[in-house]
Amino acid sequence: MRGFFAMLSRMKYIGRWGLMRCLRTETLSEHTLETAMLTHALIAIGRARFGCALDEGRGVLYALYHDCGEILTGDLPTPIKYHDPGIRAAYQAIERQAGERLLGMLPGELQGSFRPYLTEGGDSAAYRPYVKAADKLSALIKCEEELAGGNREFQSAREAILRSEALSLPEAQVFLREYLPAYTLTLDEVEGGARV
């Protein structure tokens, strides 16, 4: 019996923002989908405006599996994960082990198709800045939504994310300038803007 896909389906049970009071709970599944869509957007922007030669589909696959290890580890809050280099290195080792454990749930003939996305290696380094920027953008969008609902709990998180080096990616800067402002609009305003 192989449990890989059943294990992946458990992403919908993993909550994010564990230390924060949220107006609406966000699951790992929701975050992963948004990160995948944003990775696609960033690479498409890169191809259209900056001569990026990366494949959007491959970037989406890296994004789809970027947090899979959290199925086994849970979502470690950012203040803990990045508190000091020793904790960060230990957590990275745990994430690698979780990726290998998930990979081991697949039969050998499928492992090659999933290995690049569950473990570091291959061409993952080329895609990493895009996935990381998309991951930060997803978190920023969550902050914007919570703040729009009057939850000031997310103000300092928003400010910290905006200072993140990952968002210095030129494609992320385009997204911040041209697309992020729409996330603060009402549905009618978003639809009205689409008709213009």
C-alpha cells in the first residue's frame, strides 16, 4: 500500500499562522495553491519583461511541493524558524528528511518524477528565488486580507515581509506595483477594474 497521495491530501488539515489571531484560517493547501499560481505569474512576468528562460510549468511544480514537508513537521512559526542559524539549519535538515520520507512512500518507478520537487537538487536553485518570492507574496496577501478586515495583528508581519530580500526579485517588484493593490479592493471594484 502506498500512502504518498493520501499523505499529500492532508495538507488541508495543516493550519498556518499558528501564533497569530486570524479572522479566517488559512490551510497549507490554500497557501500552496496560491504560491503555485504566483510562481507561474512571476516566471511569466520574467519571460515577458526580463528575458527569463525558465519554464513556468516546472516552476509551478516546485511551488506545489515547496511546503510538503510540513505535512510531517507542521508549520513552524517564522519567529522560531529564523530565530538563529542553528535552529534554521536543524529545521532545514528536518525538512530534507521529511522530503525523503514522502519520496519513500512512492514506488521506485515514480520516485524520479517527484524527486526534484521533494528534495534539493537538479535545477531547483534556478527556480528557488521565484518560489520564495511567491511564498512571501502569498503571506503578504494574507496580511493584506487580515488588515482589510480590521485585524491589526498582521501589521508587523506585513512590514517584515515587505523588507524580505525575496521580494527584491524584479518580477516580484512588478507584482507588488501592478497587481498587489487589487487585493485591497472590494469584489465590485475588482470586477469594475477588469472591465476598463
